[in-house]
Amino acid sequence: MPHPTSAGAGLLVDGCTRGSVARRVARFGYIGGRLSLSEKALIEAIRRRTKRLPGVLLGIGDDCSILRIPSGHEALVTTDFSLEGVHFRRDWHSPEVIGHRCLTRGLSDIAAMGGTPIAAFLSLAVPSNVKSSWVKRFVSGLLRLAERFQVTLAGGDTAQSPAGVLADILVLGSVPIGKAVLRSGARAGDCMYVTGKLGGAAATLDLLRGGRKLRSDDYPEHFHPMPRVEVGSALRGIASAMIDISDGLSIDSAHICEESGVGAEILADALPRARTGKPSREVDLRYALHGGDDYELLFTAPSRRKVPKTIAGVPITRIGCVIRRQRMFLLGSDGSRTVLQARGWQHFRKS
């Protein structure tokens, strides 16, 4: 089966798109489903659990939702697919975990732009043999994370899928005008940093592929990744470029380098590697370099800029520097300097 990891911002919108829109519309309807729960009951069950927070003037229940962007802000919009057999498997992941991971993908993109999320829109298609209890648990996982970040589920759509569960999450956020952190701002001489620990999600995925039955609480990096929303907004004015590590450090570093027209030197020994399992063990370097689904932030900052060691309780680690030559290198503790190939996850890549 394909590697079930994130593909950045999905197929419809690559990352976050900025705009000065003041309102966003969406609907939460139902098309031709066969769930034991009726369309009206399903929507009402979701509506009852959804809190309407400031910025959402009208949520679920009408043909459109009505949102308001804060004065002096621009809109950030991102969308991400979560596809069964690609991003998750129902025999590996509980409905709550799938819902959590679905929303994480969108929130992480908003964080990577230094923005604040406002509302989410869920389009969910399920096969006819999926029970309504599965859908309720999926929504529970999604809403639990939404409440953590004060995000309203403001609309969406439901449909019957001919095969497999398909979930598309759209997240609307905002950022002060002209303050969004882009991938294109890195300059030679900048330092490179990452938040948190790397490689835990990918290492866990390999255990699942090997047939291991895992308790989700023992492997939170994979089952319950936490988008770094508070960190991202705190890095406005500090970071010169930023991206979330959804596809792997090496390939996401390459995205910044390509957009900024620079290269990078990354210190192998500086990478903060995750510890997973019970008893916990540090993951192999290859997972930290090329694994996906970490949803940590990779950012650059001018060397003169003071970068905190922690933000919102999340450790910040300097891992290298930006160079003028447009190539990436991995520096070893023995003084070696080897070309670093971008080897993270990519859809449509030939085997």
C-alpha cells in the first residue's frame, strides 16, 4: 500500500493561499448515503457538538456559513485530503485518531504561515458499510482537537464513497496583513531550526507495516501529532522562512531552498530525534531526515536574530545554516560533508 503520510497541502491548494476575503461560505449537506443515521440526524449530531466561536457568524445549519476575518488581517486557506489506504488504515487507526490527524494536517499548514486558525470545513465520504458510530467517533476526534485550538467546524459536505473513506479538511485562518511567513524568505547566512523531535511518526509507521499491534498512547507522535499553532504565530517577526514537516525534513528543507533560491548545510548530530515506544528508544537518523508526518515546524532566521530555546513549551533546536550554493549537504561529526538528497514522501512519484 502507498506510504500513509501527509502530502503537504493536498491536491487543491498547495499550502496556504493568502487573500483579503472577509467571508467564507460552505455547506454541510448529505448526498445519497446509506448510513444507519439519517442525513438530518447526522448533521444535527455534529451540530450539537460544535461550538461556534468568535469569527463565525453563522455555522452549520444553513446553505452557507458566514465568517469574519479580523480587521487588519488577511485570510489563509488550506485544504488537505486524508485518504484510506494512503494516509490511514482503519485496521491501524481508530476513528478518533483518523479525525485528529485529518484536522492536524490543515492546522499545521496555518501554523507554518504564522497564522491563527478560525474555522474548519469537512467533506467526508464513506462507504455504505461504515456504521454511523464510526462517523461519530471520527468527528469526536476532530472536534476534540478543534476545541484545543478554538476552531469552529463551520460546515462541509457528506457523501457515499464507492470504496474507502475520503476526508477533505479545509481550514481558514488569518494573519496580520503582510506578516505571513513564506517559504521564499530564507537568505544565505540564516540559521535553520526545527521544533520538537523528529522521526517518531515514520518509525511508528514502519512498526505498523511490520505487523505490530500498537497502543496509540504509547506512540503519540504518529497517532496524535500536535500542530504547532502557538509556535508558528510566535515566530512571526523572527522566522525568515517556514514550512511544516509533513513530508520529511529533507524534502521540506528542499522546498524552502527551492523557493528561496538557496542551499543548506544540516548537522546530523544536531537533529533532535524522537524516542518512541515502551521502553522508549531513539529513532534512527533516517527517520529524522526523511520520515514524514512529524508536523513540526522547520524555519530559518537571520543569525543576528535571537531565537528562544522554547516557545509555548516546545523545544527549538538549531540544526544548520542556509548557504548560497543551491544544494543541500549533511555534515557528520567526523567532518564529512555529503550531498543530502530530498527523500521524503511525494504523491505520484514512481516506485
